[in-house]
Amino acid sequence: VACHVVAVPSPVTVGARTGEADSSNASPNAAANIDRANVMAEYDKQQLMQQGRRQSLRRDAELELKNTKYNMSKLQESWLKIMRTAKTKQLKKQVEIISQNHERDVDRRDAILQMLDRDLDEAEEQHQVAVRSHLLNVDRLLEIQQSRLMALEDDFNNDVQTLQKEFDLERAQIQEKHTLEKRELELIIQHVEKDEKQREQADITEYQSQFEMIRNRNIEEDHQMKSGLEEKIEETRNKCKEKLNNYTQLTEGSTADYKEYLQRDAMLSKQVERKLRQVTRMHDAIQHWKLKITQNKQDCEERNSQLRTEKDHLAKHFQELKAKMNNMRSDEKKRLADLTLNARNCIRTLKDQLAIAERILKTAALCRKFETEREKVLPFYLSRDQVQEMEEGNFEFGDEDLKDEIKKEITDVGIDEWTYLDNFFKRFNKVKLDHLAIEQEVGRLQKENLQLRSILKQFLDGVSVNEDVLAQPNPLLVVNGKVNLNHVPVKRIGEKKVYVEAAHHVTNMPPLG
């Protein structure tokens, strides 16, 4: 840009030029002043020229800054239009690709749904067949258990009947023995009673004969005594009469008392005689019965000792039989309680196992929906398939010994008790591998989503105009064919699907990334 500067003459220089003619004839002082004035005028002229240049340069810089801003805005608008059209074309292409992929996915998923519908029908039929077979097996098991319980109950009833028969036989034997011993004792008692009755009759007859003899003797003695006493009474009566007469004569006052006492004395003497005779008779009878009692006591003590020993033997035998019977009853009661408890526990365990089996079948039916076609045809892979795939596949073990050891472990059948859960672990490994593959796919999709978000944010920052965006480099600005987009290429798997057929299909897993 050319800058044109116009020199304007100052009044000082004009005055100096007009005054040159007048000062030609002046003194030297005036010449020096004129020179000084000329220098000052030159200096002022240079200052004015510098100020004019500065102002023109400032105006030119402002104009240039305004023009650059205007041009930059025009450039940004044109580039924004160009980038928007390019971005819209790119986005339209991506949308078409995504729509085509979506249509293909929809078709593929419709085909998968139809296949799954057919598989579901087949699985439902297989489930019905499995349920019928399971119910048949359960019915068979229940029939076996019922037959076993019936057999145990029959054995128990037979044992009870045999024990009852043995008990009845022993009871009949004991009762027969008891009746025999009772009859013997009754016969012994009858013989003893007969002997006692005979002895009693003999004693009675002997007692009556002795009683008659004693009575006759007493009667004779009584007559003799009476005759002697009558004579003595007559003598004493005569004497008494004499004395009475004398006495009555002497003591008439106490005669009445004497008569009363005399009558009382006669009565008392008769009573005394009667009592004496009774005492003598009773004393003789007591002595006789004492002898009888001692004899009977000795005989009865001997018999009682024999009966007591027999009673002790019978009681001891009865206690032994009672103890045996109680022990047998307690043992049979305990066996019956154990049998009922075991039967109850068996029924409870069978019910628990039946519930577990039903729950396993329900979970298996639910898991059946998520199985692949290969798993439906061959639910549990065989070890020979693993060996064949190891031999056919390109697995790098690094060592032949390790490969041989893995083959040996795969082909090893092992003990039956250790292989009960092999099928469960096979299914569990398949589910675990599916879970790991899904986690890897989720991580990859999250990374791709973050990258797409960052690209979208950069694009929106390039389209929008604000202070933060202007302070940073424009991502849509193309300089020498280079874009400032912070773009990280997305790693795509392509058409490879995520699926895991079994634990030995490790090669079908998607690559990490």
C-alpha cells in the first residue's frame, strides 16, 4: 500500500524567507538567529512529517485489520458451507450404510426368530416328552417305594404276629402251669382241711368222752361231798342252832344281819364252787389245746415253709418272664418308632428331591430357549470332539508334553463319583464363555460410542461460534489437505458374530479390542 505524504509549509519558514531580503544588511547576531530559526523550522518540519506518517500507518493498520477480519469471516462462512455439504454427504452415506445394515440385521433377526419359533415348538415337544418320561419314572419310583414300604410293613406284621404267637404260647404255657400248680395247691389244701376236720372230729369226740368221764367223776365226788357236807351241815346246823339259840339269846340284834350274810355266803360258795369247776375244766382244755396247737404249729410251719419256697420260686419266675416281656415290648416299640421315623425321613427326602428335580427341569426349560441349534442337537459335547478339534485346529501350546497332558486329562474318564457333575460344568463353562464374550463386546461398543461422541462434539464445536471455540483451533479448517479433527479410527469386527457353541469352540470368540 503506497502512502502519499503532502508537505505543508509552516509559517515560520515563510516568515524566514520574507525576512531574508531585509536581513541581508543586518548584523552577524541576526544571521545566527536566522540560522537557528532555520534549524528549528527543519526540526519542526521533520516532527510534523513523522506524526503524519504515524497517523497514516495507524489508519492503514486499522483498515488492514478490518479487511482481514472481514476476509476471515468470508473464508469461514465459505469453508463452513463446504464442510457442511461434505459432512452431510458423508453422514448421508453413513446413514444409508447403517440403514442397509439395519435392514440386513432385521432380516437376519426375523430369520432367527422364525428358526427360534421352530426350535421352541421342537423344544416344547421334547419338553412334553421329557415331562412324560419324568412322570413315568417318578410313578415307577413311587411304586417301587410303595412296594418296598408294603414289604417292610408285611415283614413288620409277620414279626409282630410271630411275637404275638410266641407270647400267646408262653402265656398259655404259664397259665397251664399256673392252673396245674393251683390244682395241686387246692388238692393239698383239701387234704389238709380233711385231715384237720378228722383231727377236729377226733379231738371233739375225745373231748366229749373225757368231759363225760370228768363230769361223772365230779358228780360222784359231788354226791360224796354233798353227803359228807350234809352230815357236817346237819351237825354244824345243830351246833349252830344251839349256838344260835344261845347267840340269839345273847345277840338278838344281829340275827337279821347274820341271816342275810348267811344266805349271801351260801350263794357265794355255790358260785365259787361253780367257778372253780369251770377253772379246772378250762385249765385242762387249755393244756390239751396247747398240745394240739404245738403239734399243728409244727406241721403248718413245715407246710408253710414249703409253700413259701414254692411261692418265691413262682414269683421269681414271674418277675423274670415279666422283665423279658417288658424288654421285648420296649425293643419292639423302639424298632417301630425307628421304622416310622425312617419312613417319614425317607418320604421327606423323596419330596425334597422331587422338588429339586422339578426346579431343575423348570430351569432347564427356561435355559432351553437360549440354546443354539448345536446345543439342542448335542447338549453335552464329548471329549473326543475336543481331542479332534485340538488335532485339527492350529493351537500353539509351545510344548508337546503340555499338549499330551491336556489330551490325557480330556480323554480321562475318571472315577464315576468324580464325573457326576461333568455335564453341569460343561454347561456352566459354555455360559461363562458367553458371558465373557458379551462383556468384551460391551466394552468394544462403549469405546466406539465414546469415540463417536468425541467426533460429534468436535463437529459441533466446529459448527458453533463462541469464545471457547474461537480460542481453540477449528477442527473443520483444512490446511494443506489436513483436518484438525482428533479422530481415532474405530476398530470394527465386521460381519463376525459373537457366539459360543461349547467350551471347545474358543476360536469363535471375537478378538480383544
